[in-house]
Amino acid sequence: MITTCSVSPEVLSIRVIDESMRVFEGQYPVQGMCFNTYLILSSRTALFDGAESETDEWLDTVKAALNGRELDYYIVSHVEPDHSVVFKKVLAAFPGVKIVGNAKTFAYLSQFYGEINAEKVVVSANQTFSVGTHVLRFVFAPMVHWPEVMFTYDESGKVLFCADAFGYFGTAFDVGEARRYYINIVGKYGAQVSAVLKAASALEILTVCPLHGEPLAGEKIAYVLSKYALWSSYEPEQKGVFIAYNTVYGNTEKAALLLEKTLKESGVKCEIMRLNDTDVSYAVSKAFEYSHLVICATTYDASVFPCSYEFIRRLSLKNFQNRTVAVIENGTWAPMVNKTVRDLLASCKNLTFIDDVVTIKSAMTEQNAASVAALAEKLK
């Protein structure tokens, strides 16, 4: 489905809503996804990016919006193929179009699509560029989340075109899906996000136009920007405990559920997730939300059971930090979870490990239950 709406005078949003999509970027479970394009319709015309889904219908929609006019500029904010896959189609449909991007934009476009047979307009950071009555200023945002990414600020309409930033999974805004999107896609690059947020804070912004999700206006801008500022600082969103566990024969699960019950009875905010049948992206997002993390896992191949291992590894890749971590491990003859957790998270900054590890030898015992209760006290 494709929808169009005005986001400011002479600026049109074209939203491709793919409700059938169930996996995004080959790995993230979604219940549909939005791909956004923006069109300036002034005395000159400019198109921002493209859309992965329904490309023929998308191009027809762009042509209809132009109403017989030529497309003067095609501004490429981000080269990732879920936006640039239409690149050749745009060049074929509008042979006189000028492509606007930075030096890395054109390098990556050439890698994906070969020789570019169109006039190139290479822009630099903070450069201004006019499209009819619209004065555009380019704000480079490297590693948010590719090196070539750039935002564009329309000084005339006070609109920020922000590439992949400030988007979310799914087709309707949900803060949980916005967090999961940020942590898993952009989360490794918190310092770069903080830098571009600082640059954006100097701008008067009435509308934020991301490539995924819906355009943001009014109070929602401040809300989303505040969330990004918090997430990019790697500080916990709330005080509480997230318990991530796997189980094989149900014994490790008993310990995890006992800890959850004990914490909740004490009034501690707590969430639990079984990693065996939950995509790791959800667990990583939750780990970043809370101040405390408990990993309950079984030993496997002298390491950690695969789904828990991937969870811990992914935390390290996303620069997990500023948290308190505890471990409940299970191993019949040689428990290895605690050692593996510490090894995998060794590069993470400002982690406080609770030294009292709960070690289960096969099945839960009364002594293990007492250790879980003692751990709960330390997590309060």
C-alpha cells in the first residue's frame, strides 16, 4: 500500500507500507515495515531516496505527484538497498535528473549499481543548496548507521530529512519497536548519534522525516529525540531487572522463574524472556532498557548454550555498558557460563558484575533456591 500526504508547504511524503514483510534486513522479525520517500515540489523538484517494496507502483506515484514535471534532483541520504534499489529506475525514468550526495555516497552507489550515467552534485558537510524556494543544509551523520549517511535540513520549512534515524520496526509507532530498531541497527554507534543530535539541537525543527516509520511533528519530536539522547548515552531507561534465560530440560528455567517471582514479590520492576524461542533482537533491546541484567544459561560445548551465547555476543557488539550483571549457570560436570559471560563482555565499559554466581549442578536444590533468594536481595 502506498499513501501520500503533505508534511510542509511544497513537501510531500510518499509512504510505502509493506504489511506482508516478516523479516527486515534478513534478520529482524517485523509485522510489516514502512519505507518513506519525500518530494519537494517547488519551482524546482527534488526527490529524497526510494523504497524497497512495490517499486513500480512507487515510481508511478512519484510521476503522478510530479504531474508531468521533470525531476531536477535526486538526493540520496543513504545508499542501503532498501532505499536505493530504485536508483536505476529513477535514472531511467528521469534521464536529466542530477544526483545529489557526498563523495562516499557516489562510491557506494557505484559499488551497488555500476557506472552512474547522470550528472553528480557532490556536497560537503554544512553546505547549503537551493531547490526552488527551499534552502537545504546538509548535516553529515557518518555511522548513523553507514559512513555516507547525511541528514538534510530544509531551512525554509524547518524540516529535517534524517535518513534511517528516528525510525522504527513495524507500520505504526511503538516505543518498544523504536528502541529495538535503534539498539539493533544503530546502537553500536552511540557516540556518532550523540554528535548528530548535538548538531540537530541547534536547528528549529517542525517536522522530522525518517526513511522508516511516520513523519514526526509536535510533541512527538521532543519525545523521540529525548529517547535517542538517552539510548545513545548507554544509560538505562529505567531501574529494574531483565532476566534472559535459556533452558534445556527445565531446570535452568526453574531458577529463572524463581528469581522473577522473588523480585516481583519484593516490588522490584522485572521482566523475563526465554531465549530458546525469542529472537535475540528483542532480548538485546530489553537488556538496554533496564539497569540490571541476569543471564541464566546452561553450559554447552564447554561454553554457553547457542541462543544465550548469541545474546551475550550481540550485547558486546552493541557496546553494552553502564549496567549491573549477574549470572545463574547450570552445568552437570563443568559449569562454564560465568566464565564465558565475562570473557564475551570483557570489552564492555562500566559493567558491574555481581560476584555471587548461582551455580546449579543439573537440577535445582534447596541450596540453589537459597542462593537465588540471596541474589534477589543484591538486585534490589
